[in-house]
Amino acid sequence: MTFLCRTALATLRQKGRLMDGMAAKKPAELLREIGLVAAVAFAIGSVIGSGIFKKPGLMASQLESPLLLLLVWVVAGLMTLFGVLSIAEISGMFPEAGGQYIYFNKSYGDFAGYLYGWAVFIVIQTGSIASIAYVFSDSLGYFFKFPRLGPAWEAFALRIPGLGSITPFRFIGLKGCTILLILFLTVINYLGVRLGSAVQVFFTALKIAAILAIVVLAFTIGHGSLANFTQSGVTFSHGYTPVFLAFIIAMAGAFWAYDGWINLTYLAGEIKNPQKNLPRAMIIATATFITIYLLINLAYFYIIPAKVMGAKYLAAEASGQSYLVATDVASSFLGNWGGSLIAIAIMISTFGTTNGTLMMSARVYYAMAREKLFFRKLQNVHPRFRTPGPSLIVQGIWTSVLILSGTFDQLTDMLIFVSWIFYAAAALGVIVLRRKMPDHERPYKVWGYPYVPVLFIIFAMIYVVFTLYSDISNYVNGRAPLINSLFGLLLVAAGIPGYLFWKRRKNRTSS
């Protein structure tokens, strides 16, 4: 009897050691450490970047009416809000890392999810990170000049059909600073979600304070006039159609400034109580940045008439220079220091946006790898820091390559068209899942269903059609070397062989 008891005890101990070993070998998981405040900061920070400083001049050159331009920002903001309200329902249903990638998997299957994730990796998000970080470095260049190589090195180019020339050694100092920023923020986010969240909350608060300070100072000590709001260069002598087309074209700039509203969903796997906090954070953030954009545009028009704003932009473009409305506005109450203030404000804004976009986007590739539809190593989570380290590193490397190539702006322009197709498909997913999973728990249901998602889908498709029309027109008239929209679709289709490879390997592993 004693022998049997000892044998049983030894067996239990052995099983205990095996269980401990299995627990030790269990892969590390992401932790839910992001609260509501940090989630709101990430959502706002990923949207408010350089667009609100760089686009108003271009928009004023397209539509010289302050009231119509304010309406552009309102309509674009409402459409963005409709998109947020729609996606918020799905985000509450599937609070997992990867966000929209997961939603496409649930709505349409893994092929659609993979194509979205591939587009995000190849350029949508990595190109956005490169563009935003580049603006940070360009603003830093306001205070000192970056080193440059000799003319022979800068002239070196590699020709790629459809994309133009890659010039890796041109503006090497500026590009080097941009890459260092990417590497620095990659390390920050590699070391933990809490550290990355703290950086995001701080810089989001700082950028909001800077923008509100510009608004308050413009209306209090700026040399402006309320009469500017009634001065318009728009006439209806040729009918309403040209004005409507100008309105739609100007809306592209507003949509660029609002872009990034969906990025918070990528962090769903690390948000506390995501079924409630994720939809709340998205809605609160959207209402906040719509308000901020309207306030700063009011300040712009108070200081500078829309017609003058558009003329200054066109003159700067003709001379090969950039024009920032915000600089003129700040100069009205700070004089020569106005340019320095705006440069600092842009650096604060783009630093926070780069941090948030970099952190959130890496979760998409992590989710793809977990589904065995991307590089296997990217599913690993650092055992100590609990961050998707390999995903962050690979993203940083590829973004740096895009920065060196100098093609990220062209690539991003090509995929804006594709992005809006994905946005429309995501909103359609709300309707698809209502029918496909009618009994699934929905902590939040979209307000105004089905009208809100349907209106967003219709508007998104109108925007896609007009973008395609504009690209074809530019190509036919010789203003562009190719049709950007169609080339964007080709970039997405280039990922299909990868899907076939990983899908086959996944099926073979399952078997």
C-alpha cells in the first residue's frame, strides 16, 4: 500500500513538472494595458498630423470660398463619423489585435483579410509612417540645414517602370534623420505598451494645446477680419457642376487630414474592456478632431481671405516652394517668430502621429502571422515587454527602405484609392455580419442602422469613382505618367502569390 501511494505521488509530481514545462513554453501574449484615455489619445494622435497644416492652402486654391471650404470639412467629418460609427459595431464584436484585418476575415474570408493586411504592410501604413516622419524631419530642417552629398551622388537614380526613379542618396541627411526617428520610436514601442502609451498621451495633449493656442491667439491678437468669411472667389456663372466638382476635389485634402480614424482598431487586443472602451474611444476622438479642424480653419480664414490663401499657394507651387497657411497666421501675431512656432507645432504633431501609427500598424502583421498567413516569426511576442517585437522591427526596416527610395509619397497616393474601397467594404461588413451572425453579442450597435453604414458606403464609392475619373483625366491630358488608381490595384494584386504560398503551407500544416 505504501509503495502504491509513493508511486502515485511520484506520478503526480511528474505530471506537475510536465504542466509547468508546458506553461513555461506557452507563447507570450499581448496584455490589455491601454485604458480609455490612452485609447482616445491614440485615436486622435493617429489622425491629427501634418494634414491640417499642409492641405488648407491647396484646398483654397481649388475652392475659393470660406463657407464652402468649411462645409467641406463638415461633410468630410460627418462621413468619417459615419464610418467610425459603423466600424465601432464590429470592433465591439471582435476585440482582437489586428482590427480591420480580423473584421475582413469574419465578414468575407481570409483572402479579403490577407489582401487588406498586405496592402497595409506594403505601403498603406508603412508609407504613411514614412510620409509623416519625413514631415517631422523637414520641419526640423527649418532650424538647421541637413548635410547633403555631392551632385554626382544625388543624381544617382534607379528607374522603375510606373513609379519613376529611386534616388537613395538624394537629401541623405533629411532621410537619415527620418530613419533615426523611426528607429527611435520602434525601440520605444518595443520596450512596452505602457511606455508607448505614455509618449502618445503626452504628445497628443501637447499637439491639441498647440493648435488651440494658435486659434486663441489668432482671434485675440491676430490682425484679421470677420469680413473674410463673406469674401468668395466662387461664382455660379457656369452653373453648379464646376463648383460641385471643385467641392469633391477639395474634399480629397480633408479626407487626407481625417485619415487614420480606423487605426485604433488594430490595438483592440490590448485595450482594457474593449467591447465598451474601443467604440467609446473612436467616437470621442472623432468628435474631438472634427471640432479642432473646424476651429483652426476658422482661425485661418479670419486672418487670410480664402482667395488670397489660394493665390499664395499657387505662387509657392510655381516657384517650387511649399506654402503653409499656418505660418502666415502665426506671423500675424508673432511676426518673424511665426514660422518657428508652426515648425515646432508640426514637429510635435507629427512626432505623436508617427508614434501612434507605428505602434498600431504593427499589430496587423502580428495578427496575420497568428493566422499563418504571413511570415511565421511575426506572431512572436516579447516574453518580458509583451509587445510584437519582430513585427515592429520588420515594419521599421521596410519603412526605412521606403524612406531611402523616396517613392513613399507616390505609392501612398496610388493606394488612397484602394484604401477607400477597403473602407466601403468594412462598412458593408456591418450589414454582412448582421445577416451572417445575427445572434453574436454586440455591445455597441451602430446608431441609425442601416442608413448610417449605407450612406457611408455610397459616399465612399462616389469618392472612389471621382478619384478614378480624376486619375484617368490626368493621364489622358499628360499630367501624370500613369493611372495611379489602377496601379494601386496592381500593387495589392502583387500580394496574391504570397497568399497562395502561405495558404498552401497553412493547409499542409493543418493536415
